[in-house]
Amino acid sequence: MSGRRLIRNANIPEPELDDLCEQLPSETRPTVLRRQMSMSQRAMSNTLTSAANLSNLLPTGTLLAFQLLTPVFTSNGVCDQTTRLLTAVLLFLLAASCFMSSFTDSVKADVDGTVYYGFVTFKGMWIVDYPDPSGLGLPDLSKYRMRFVDWIHATLSVLVFGAVALRDKYVTDCFNPSPEKETKHVLDIVPVGIGVICSLLFTVFPARRHGIGYLVTGNVDRR
């Protein structure tokens, strides 16, 4: 009798995990489904998401120029010696643009509220296109003077741009069309590592400027 029971139970298929999840209460299902993803997979997903969001920290014009000009300069990733040199020059200019944009800021005139852009200096801010050289009608520009954190932001912006460039297929195919397994592994890890470190540093040293290529949200207290 017990042998028959064993045979009968052996023929019954085991319920699958999805069937068990459907039988559980609705408030218990998300916990079971989250367990299907390992801790390493969730950590990698969060890391890639934070690294991808770093592109928002770059100047909009520089990022747009990179996306538009990279396929043209690299011939869609198929480079010869000339196009490889031109691509290197393009990347250098775009990286320099990211660096210089960290030393720009915007200010609203007190009279009509017009937004003017300029470069920060050690004493204040140099407005490029303001009609009155004396600065009459502008707020106190000494609040906009260059600070040490600006150099940190400039360095981080270049690193972020480098991470974005290393993740671009056209750039990697241009400079290293057939990488070895170890090289490909490094190209996959290094941009993610740079992205994580830069995201932490940008959190510690938040940006307060609204320079060329960044959104303008009004005057911010720089003191």
C-alpha cells in the first residue's frame, strides 16, 4: 500500500515557481520574485544605471556633438590612420569643452531678467556679452568667483566624458577593432568604475553653477 502511494506521488509533477507565486498572496509575490535576482546581478544593475545617468552631468551641446559627429569621424567604426587621428582630435576638443564648461556660469540681470553667460575668475565673473562694461544692473559678481570645487568638477567632467567615450561602440571599434578577451574585459569594467567613483564625488561636491550647456534655474546663492 505504501509502495503504491510512492509511485502515485512520483508521477505527480512538481509545481513550478511561477505557479507557486500565483498561489501566494499579492503582498508576498514581490518578495519571492526579488529573490530570483542574485545580489551580484542587482548590484551590477544599479551600477550600470548610475553610470548611465552620468551623461546628464555633461554639457548638453558637447554630448550632442559627440553623438552626432562620432559616427561621421569614425566612418561608423571603420577607421584608417587619417580618420583615427581626426577622431582623436575630436575627442580631445570635446573633453576640453567639458573642462572649460565647468568654469562658466550664468547670471540674470536685475533690470529685465535677461540671462547672460560668462567665465568665472578668481575675483568674480567675466560676462561675455553684457552691453555695459561697468556691470551696472548685475548682481554682486564676487559671489560667482572661481573656487577649488570648480577644478574638481572640471576633472570629473573629463573623466565622465572619457567613460562615455569608452562605452561608445564606434570609438572602441575605431581604436581597437578586434580587442583581446582581457582588453574587452577591461573596457567593460573601467567605464563602470569611473562612473561609480564620479557619481559619488559629484554627490559629495554637488554642482551649483549653471554654465554654458547646462540648465538655468535662476540665481543660486554661491556663498
